[in-house]
Amino acid sequence: MLNKSKNFKISILNFFVLFIFFPTSLFSDPVKPSFYSNNPIVAEVDGESIHLDDLKHARIQEALVQLYQMKKRSLKEKVLQKLVKKHPELGVDTKLKVSDEEVEKFYNNTPGIKDLGNLQQMRNEIQDYLKNSYRNIFIEQQYQHAVKKGWVKVYLTPPNDFRLEAGVGTAMLWSAKNKLARVFVLEYSDFQCPFCKRVQSTLKKIRKKYPKKVQFGYRHFPLPFHKEAKVFAQAVECARDQGKFWELQRWLFDNLTQGYSNKQVLDAAKLSGVKDIDSFKLCLKKGKYLKRVETDIREGIEIGIQGTPTFVVGSFDQDSKIVSGEMFSGAVSEEKFVETIEKYLALARTEAKSNP
């Protein structure tokens, strides 16, 4: 009994010590452990949380991705700067040289670059571009070597994925046979945009690589400072009436130069296989598809498109005709297309297994 009484008094004493010096520990919920999140709460409204991802739209996501890429490049350089003291072989050569042969090869083999000027005019820009490219490749190789050796641990995380939803609308589909395709590449383009022209060769390769698993669609986004672009967009729609959309689309990207007359558009239609030129001419003259082109522009702006080319790549819902995925701008590389397409193909396979 004496021991029990003594223990009770000690417990009471401990209680008062805790109460005096740590009062909140007795009458509050346990402190939740803090942890890093790249989707933190940014506000609370009437007890309801608003997270960072709730603020996102396509342009914010694009800016976040660009910022992440900048941080990533800076991190790689900082890592190599610190490691070079112990590992001199990781030093970056600041005097990279680009030969005349490399400049000429780049000029002759890069689609669209000849439209920007002759070789002499473009030489310095090409040299700077290649030097920067070679330097980035070298930094990447050295950085990956350091990671494999275990000399560096990286904690930088990319922004959360952002799923953009874009309607296919009246987009021209590449293949009528791909009606069951679960992945879609939706293109918004401008016929007078040099980057749109440049990416067409890449798209050709991607279509060849995924002839059945992926559907491709084309919508118009003629920029206001490209005077004839809206007319060209209407022209391919008129050619669509005669089953020659892709033929005229390809011809225009391959052959267009600045300043094109109506007669040359008609000649282009003939060369593309349009048989009823009178109907084509009347279609273009009456502006039959002006509203369709303007609808493409409006819906493009609504999902955040500002320039061309822009692509929405993602999962495709056959019923709603909605592409749910990611947006990319510019002359996207073949590697980027493949990486993104494979991700959504894998997602489609997973969903098919879970919903037999």
C-alpha cells in the first residue's frame, strides 16, 4: 500500500510539472509531423483547403516546368563545380569548337532553317547554338557519371503532373482506322509558322512508329501577324470536302514561302489532287469554313494556347471526344513525343487490366 501511495503522489507531481511547463501538451492533439510537399495548402476558405495544384492551368504548368528545367540545369552545373576539385576530369570545356562542316551540315539538314536566311547570315547563330548544345550534352554526361558513382544525391523534384482537357472538336483525324486508339496527339498549327513546318518531319516519324495505337488530329491556330495563315487554314478545310486535306496540308508546309497569291493556292490545290477546282474556289471565296477555323482559335485560347505549334498529348475518351493529358509548345523532339506517348499507353494498359 505504501508503495502504491508513493507512486500515486509521484504521478500527481509529474502531472503538475507537465501542466505548469508544457500546458498545451496535455490538452491538444499530438503535433503532426511536418513533411515536404510540392502541393502545399495555399489558403483555407471556410475551413476548405485550396492546394497549389488547384491554381494551375496550362500556362502556369508550362512556366513551372520551365522553371524546374532551369533549376535542374543550374543544379547540374553547381554539382560539377563542387566535384571538379576532387575530380578534375568533370571540368567543362569552355572553349568548345564547332567546325565549318558541322555548321553546313546543320544548315542543310534542319527543316525550315533556310527560310530564316542564307548560310552566311545564319553561320554565327548556328555556331552559338551548336556550342551550347555540345556543352549541355557534355554537362549531362558528366552529371550522370557523378550520379552513378554515388558522388551526388539529388532531392530536386519536378512539379506535379497537370492533366489538361482538350476537346477534339472538328479536328481532322489522321486515320479513320484508329477509332479505338486510347492515346491522342492533338496538334494546333499555323501554315506560316517555321516551327510548325519543322515539326512535320518528326510527326511523320511518330505516325509511322504508332500506326494503330495512337490517333493524330489537326486543328488550326493561325496567328494574327501571319496574314495569309487563316486563308490557308480555310483552304485545307475546303480540300477536306474532296478528301484531300492531308495532301494539301503537306504541300503547303513543304512549299509555302512568304506572300502567296490566291492563284497559287488554287494551283497548290490542283497539285494536291483536288479534282473539282470550281467547288474548291467557291468554298474558299464564300468563307465556308471561316467559322470552323475561328472556333479552333477560340477553343485553343480557352485551353491556354498562345503560340504554335502546340500539342496536347494524352488519354483519349471516345465517348466525350476529350484528350486528357499534357501540353507542349514548339518543335517538340521525337524523344519527347515517344516518352509522353509511352507513358499514356502504359496508363491505358493499366486501366484495361483493372476494367476487363
